[in-house]
Amino acid sequence: MFVDKATIHIKSGSGGNGMVAWRREKYVPFGGPAGGDGGAGGSVYVEATENLNTLMDFKYQSIFKAEDGEKGYIKNMHGKDGKDLTILVPCGTIVRDADTGDAIADLREHEDKVIIASGGRGGRGNSRFVSSKRQAPQFSEPGEPGIERNIELELKLLAEVGIIGLPNAGKSTLISVISAAKPKIANYPFTTLVPNLGVVRKPNGDGIVVADIPGLVEGASEGVGLGHEFLRHVERCRLLLHLVDLSTEESEDVLGNYDLINQELAQYSEKLSRKPQIPVLSKIDAVSSDVVDYYRDLLAEKTSEPVFTISSATHQGVDELVNTLMSRLDQIPKEQEVVQVVPDLRAFNNDDSEFEIERRGKVFIVRGGKIERLFSVTDMRNREASQRLMNILKAMGVYKQLAVAGAQEGHVIQMAGLEFEYYPDEDELSSEALEDLAETEAYSLPED
């Protein structure tokens, strides 16, 4: 089975909780805090590999989770970081955010790699919160939760040559003759239900990848038949071999079939209609030489390219076609399809200090990445920890901006899913609050 689209659910590892602990050693009567930090959670990556050519594995597994970090220990011992998780996909896979539809990576080459969910930061132990005014902190931080999201994977085959044509035009037979591919071949339409890849070797030993694109019929660009499932794979081909079955009896069928496929390409994408094509009349062993010459002249009037005539069954004209194919590829620049990749901000917990306030009557909603992360790593059941959080919010200017927005005593404030009653705070900003804010910002800097 060939699978070229899949949606998966991923979650990075959560950070381990920090520890509240104290030194208790002989001859050290005032040992102080000694709680270690929790380990960071594992991140989730997607990596391209040459060893896969389909997304079929994701039909059976669609949920992926990285390892959580360990909690901190006594004696300032840190917990172990969680292991990263790498998801392998075929080369040519586009990674999208399933919720927004934005492309966040285009993995073309072997070992191309992108992070799609960073692991949660480990919580700090109580020894990290010692300050000039806080000599014995009774709290620690919980670990930061992992990132949970849906990712869409879309595979576009990385073939240099695409063989196109109506069903039963001889595409599978040709690819079996010029390469080592062994597709299913039979004397009826729609024998091929999935794209077949083959490697055609050059005299110097290098190879080019050729793809047999199945299922193109009238209306394929609008979803008729199987063609709409596979037209996307043609977009990355540099050159097209357009096979036209010469064994049909009427000339109108021969030329009409050629026009039909080109119309479907143009309706699907203007870019496809501009791709260079080599027109090929196939199955010439089934008709006389006079018929071959007649149709070749008719088709030559429709294209500026030389028309080739072949018989895959007898190999007549195949070598000449392959040689022309090689020389034409050398003349065509390697212009790769441009996928509009956007920065993937959802893969990271950006520690920005920006926040916004939305007013809904007597309710004020405060939003901001840093604010939500501060709440996520604060144990609100601990009075000392929650007081520290309020000091940081005050130092960030949250209370001041709430007053500017019109908040009055008794109004409801919503932050990170929690509700509070607003009380004006006109006290001077304490040095302890500034110290807490500076210490938080310093810890938020990314590691080198």
C-alpha cells in the first residue's frame, strides 16, 4: 500500500519537578537549601531518510511522545533529561501544522531534520531561589509541560522524470524495461494503483529516478479517478514523458488523449502545464509502419518537441529515448519546487515578556507566553511560591497596565486559566520583585 498523507499527534516530554530539600550533615548546623533541578523533557524531531518511500508506517502508529525529564533530588542532584524522539519519514516529505495548514519544513535530502516540539524545561529546586532576602526558600518549581500538537505529513516523490498518460498507455511496461522496477502489468486499465519508482543508470554509474504516475483520466484534476491523488507527485519532476497509446483505432482518440492529459495538467496547476515534455507514441508493434508515420506527423504539429515512437515489448526505440532523456536532463536546470515554509513558533516556548490585555465588561483577560509559562511552573498551593509569582507580574508591569485598561477593585482578572479578584497595588516596586524578575529572565535564556 502506498500512503502519501498522514496526520500524527505528538507530545514532547515534560520537565521534571524541582526538589525542596535541605542539607543535613554533621558539623554543618546551617546547611541551607539543597534541592536539585528537574531534568528537561525530550524534544520531538522529524528526520528524512532514504530507507523509506511511503508514509505507511503512520497508518498503524499515529501518536508519538518523547520521554519526560526526571525530578530533582536531594543534595543538589539534578534529574536526568528525557530522551529526544526522532520520527523518520521519506525524503520529499512536507511537514505541516495540522491546525493552521502552514508548511513548517520541506525535508528533501537524507538526514534533513527539523524540531517540531521542544521539551519542557526542568523545574528548579529550592536552592536556586536563595536571595539576599530569602535565605531559606520553602518552594521549588514544577517542570514545564511538554508541547502537544497535531502534525500533517505530505509526501511528494522526488523523481526527476515523470511518465504520464492515460491508463493502459504502457507506462508500467516502459519503467520495467528501462529500470529494475517490477510493477504490476496487465492488459486492462488501472492496473497500477500506486506510483512506481525506478532508477535508470547512466553510463558513468549515476542514476536518475523515474516515476510512473498512475490514474490520470478526464476530470482527474477535479477528483475523478485516481489522478487527483497523484498529480502532486508530478510537481517535483523536471521532465515529463508523455505516453500516447498508438494501438487505439481512431486518430481522434490518439490526438484527443494527448490533449486530454495536457488539459488536466493545466487545470491542476499552471506550473505543470509549463514543464518540458517528451511526446512518445507507444505500442508501435501493434500497428503498421505507415500508421506510425501518420500519427507521428499529426502529433508533431501539436508540439515543438521531437516525437518518439517506441515498443516496450520489443524494446524498439527505447534506447534512443533513454539517451535523449539523459541529454535533456543535463540541459534542464535543477529548479526545485518552492514550498512556502513559515517559522514554526509553536515548536518552542518562546520566553518573551510581551503580554496583552483584553477587556470584556468587568473581566480582564491577560495573555502572554511568558505569563502562561510562569503559571505553569508555579505551585499555587505554596504561599511563598505564589507570592514570588505576583512579585514578578508586578515587576513586568502587569498591574500597572491593568489599571490603565480600567481595572477596578473587585473586577475579575483571568490569567493562564485561573481567575483572581483585582486589588490596586500602589506600593513601591520592591528590590526583591526586581531581583525575582531578573533571575527569571536570566534563566529563560536559551542554551548555546
